[in-house]
Amino acid sequence: MDLEAVRTFIAAADAGQFQEAAADLSVTQQAVSKRIATLERDLGVRLFTRTARGVQLTIDGQAFLPHARGLLRAEERAAASVRPGRRALRVDVISRRVAPAALLRDFHRAHPDTELDVVTLFDADAAFAAVQSGMIDVSFRAVTVPASQLPDGVRTARVLDEPHQLLTGPRHELAAAHAVTLAQLVGHRIWIPGIAPGTEWATYYDDLAAAFGLTIDAIGPNFGTDHLLDVLADSSTLASLIGQQTRFLWPDYYDLRRVPLHDPTPVYPHSLIWHHENPHPVLATFRDHFRSRSTGLERPDAGTWSPKWASRQATP
């Protein structure tokens, strides 16, 4: 249905004259008559009858009028949903349990009036494509490729180095330790189900294992976090790695232990991804928020380890 014709119909109904409706719409009276005739033909009914003073709605016209107004309201809502400054900022995080989700909560506490639409895409490749196409506004990911290999228009900036911890059950050999060195993990099996080949997190764990001679595997089906925690609680040999800000809940009787890692502490490098031509007005505020919290990431701490590719990421 032609919304311009619908708009013309409403103007004529409110004015009671085609001539006045034409003046209100800044078109000719002939254009008004033509639009009304087209709308009547599409609907298969007469909408107006002519009177000595102008035009009057028929019974069908009276029935159609509230729906016509509803069509224009729907048009306005549809336009407003994507109008810069009116649409929620769409942000991708790999999971709602991990550090980027905590960063988003911090941003929202600092800017409570900002609307956020949080989505979870699979990996960095999907995030790059979504940012480039405009499907999302910004993403949090580890970025393993140099800037020269990024999609056209896509920018990245490192915003958080998240320390890793060892997660064990109560019977594991290292469960009672106050802290564990990476050298102490050599020979222990570290199980992280869900490591998908080709993803940014697979690259991170492959590099970590190679750098320190660790055994990190994803053998067996990935039945989710609850299954991982259940297996670790009963195992004396399996351990896993989790981010310091990862939020897991488990029953008290699991008695799982989160043990800090040091000498060095492996950190997962989270970066922002956005398109430099994205017009959303909140994006600048979003980037400024994290710029103020990322000072020093360009100078790696001697007590931490991150992959060589992480150092290529600038701050926002």
C-alpha cells in the first residue's frame, strides 16, 4: 500500500477538501485526486463522496481512517527504530558469563540512559562481518590478525587484559595451592571443551600451550558449562582455565577452587571492534568510556603473558 496515498487520504479527511489537503501537503489538487483515486482502486471501495463544501468520508472511508492513522504511526515507529540516536547500540559479546559482559554492565552503570542490545555471535570472523555489514555496532573479541588484514573500514582497539585462573575440583593435586606457576601445570591435563578450531580462542590456547609446554585439549563432546563443572568436581586429574571475571555458579558441595596463576600470569586480550563510518552517536561515548580504562595496555606487564599478536592492538 502506498503510504503517500494513505497520508493524502488522512489529510483530505481532516481538511474536508482536496484543495486544502493539497496546500497542507505542498502538492497540486490534481495530485491529491490522483492519489485518492489510486488508493480507492487498490482497496476496491469509495472513500469519499463530493459535497457542496468539499468531500465527505463514506462509511468505508470512516472504517478505514483509524487504520490509516495506525499505518502512519507504524511507519514512524519503524523509522525511529533505526534513526541515529534512537536505536539501541547493538553490542556483541562471546558470552554473557565472561569479562566483556561485565564491561558492558560497568558501561551501563555509568550511562544508565543508554539503550543496549546485547547479542552473542560465534567467533571473531562472524563479528567482523557483522560490524562491516552494520548488523552490529561494536563487538568485544580477541583479535589475532594485524590491522592490514582487517575488513575494509573495520577498526580494533585493545581494552582489557583478563588474567586466567586454574579451576579444579577439591581432590586435584593443585587444589589447595594459593597460586600456581605455569611451570607447575606442565604434565597436568587442562580440559577446555568447546575450543573450536580456527577461532580466536583456539589460537590463544594453542599459543599458550606452545609457549609453556602445556597440555590443553577439548577432547569429548561439549555439553556446556554445567557438565564441565560437574566433571571437574569429581576429578582428581582434570583442571580447566577460566577468566578472572568469568561468572560461574555451582553447588557448594562441588567445592571447586579458583587458583591464581603467576610467573607469568596468562592474560586474555579483549579488544573492541567497530566500523569507522558507523554513525551511531553513542559509539563515540562507548569508545571514550573504554579509552579511559585501557591506559597501559600498550606496555605489557613483565609479570603477565599474552600472545605476540595481542601487542598489535592499539587502545581506543
